[in-house]
Amino acid sequence: MTTLIDDPLISAMAIDRVLPLHESARRLRELYPQCPRVYGVAVLGDVSVRRWWPLTSALSTDRLQTMFDAAAMDMDRRSAARQLAATLVHTVIGRVVALVVLEARAWDTGLENLWVHVDSDGVIDWAGVVDPTVRLLSDDPNVADSDGVVRLPSEAALTTWVAHRSHRTLEPLFAKLNEASGGALSIATMWHVVGSMVVAAATQVPQLAGADELAAMRRGQAVLDALVGFGLPVRGLPAARIRTRATPCEIRAALPMLLASGDE
């Protein structure tokens, strides 16, 4: 049995009242115990805000430009843009889809609700939410009604809501990244990354958890169907891996398809 790494940021969380999101996030951290921040999110009120910033600021500052320029020092511009796109995709929709496919629950991925934590190199390595309310199904038996939940009538309602909120968040981020990279990666290709991410999560996460793979795939496909319904090209060309710098504990170690996208 793999031991959960004692992550100092997680250990330092000050949780006054355990909410359903705290429980779900704990289970997600256990999926990849060597790197427990790969999955799940923090509740912003539980952590120190050092090295945290609101994702909305990516649209009004040069943060994405700085991150792209740093990545482009080690690889070609297209690969750098693809790597940063994959990081944004995992931050916004990859993390929440892991919870959707496992527990049919989700936090709000709206742009105003998400914050990100960066490491000493300025690379995003965790995500947090301002509002910890969890959306779950009306017949979810594992949590009592409380201030921390909103019940939805069906999986279709849940997956459509997740797809809609994630679409509205990623759309302006992709436009900003496309501008920062000088068009090195098309916006359509960024949406292909989303498709690869959802498929990867629906396939790999239930294997890590020993959960129902058919239910996970059904929910993942429902998210993809909703995104397609919004006119987004998430079902694109075959995926291609990219070159990246290796680090001791990183998202791509747990999710091999994370940095995959379609080429055009």
C-alpha cells in the first residue's frame, strides 16, 4: 500500500468545519498519494494565500505571458503553448471531472471561484475554490443536506452544469493564451486538449480508485457531449505527446495523457 506523502501545504490547512468538499477532496488526494495535490482542490479559506492568486487575474495581468515565456525557454513555442494550455485545462476541468466520474459531484469551476497556487518557479501546482459548495445528485445517500451542498435532479444536469461553467472559464483563458503565444497554438487545438483530458480522467481515475469504470465513462462522455453541444471541438485529431521538463512530483506523472493534444 502506498503511503500518503505529508505535503506541507495540505498539513497546514486550518479547517474549522468539515464540509462535503473537504471529504471529497481528501478522497481525491488519496488517488495519487505520492503527489496528493494532483487531484482535488483546497478551500481558499483554509489556506494561507502566499503564492495563491485568483484565476481571473490571468486575464488582466501578464501572468500567462510570463508563464509562457518561461516555458518557451526550454522548448519550441508551440510545445510551450500546449503545455500551458494543458495546465489550465487540468486546473479548470481536469480536476473536477475526476470527482464527477467517481462520485457524481462537482465544485463550481466558474472563473470567479477558482484560485491557483504556484511553486517557486511560478508553475501552477494546485487549485482552490472560494465557494466550497458541492453540486451532487438528488439521490446521493452519502451526505446530509447542509449549507455545503446543492442537489441536482440528474447526471445530465450535473454534467451539463460542469461543462457550461468550465466552458465559460476556459474560453477567455484560451483567447489570452493564444494572444500571449502569438498564435503558436490554435484555440481549436486547446479544446482538443480538453477532450483528451476528460477521456483520460474517465478512463484512468476509476482504475486508480477501484471504482465503477462503466459509470465513470458514462459521466465523462456526458461532459464531452455537453461541450460538443456548446459547439466546442473537443473531439479532435489523435493526441500527440509533447516535450516537457521533468520535476519530482508533477501532474503528468499521475495522468500520462494530461499534456496530450491534437495537432492541426
